[in-house]
Amino acid sequence: MHDLTVEISDKEKDFEVYIKGEIDLNNINQIENILDEGINKGKNIIIDMKDVRFIDSTGIGLLVKTYKTLKSEGKTIEIRN
């Protein structure tokens, strides 16, 4: 089972994303769309992964891609927990 819950807190300078569950090929597009929303708003992204039970290589790849995109735009990504 690939349970996933994502909560977003869109603040003035930061786009905070709280992820609970598993990050894998089955739900990577959902997470990518959410991260793209933060990127498109020109905000720094904070991802809280305290309750992530599993992340596969597609999830790691997405984090790296998001980092590179934000860095090229002078923004940051912070991964917590």
C-alpha cells in the first residue's frame, strides 16, 4: 500500500511541505506537482519528512532536481527531520 498525505503551508517567503507516508514511483507525480507549485511562486521550499516511512530513488531524484532548480533561481530547499 502506498499511503501518502501531503500538507502545504504557503508562507510569505517559504513554501512548506509536510509529507507523511511513502514516496515512490506510484506517487512521485503528485509530490512533483506540489513542489513545482512552490518553485513557480518563487519561494524557498521546506520539506518536513519526519513521517516519511520510505523513499525510493525517484523520490531522491526529485529532491535533487528541486535543489538544482531552486539553486539556479537563487532559492533554497531545506529538508527537515
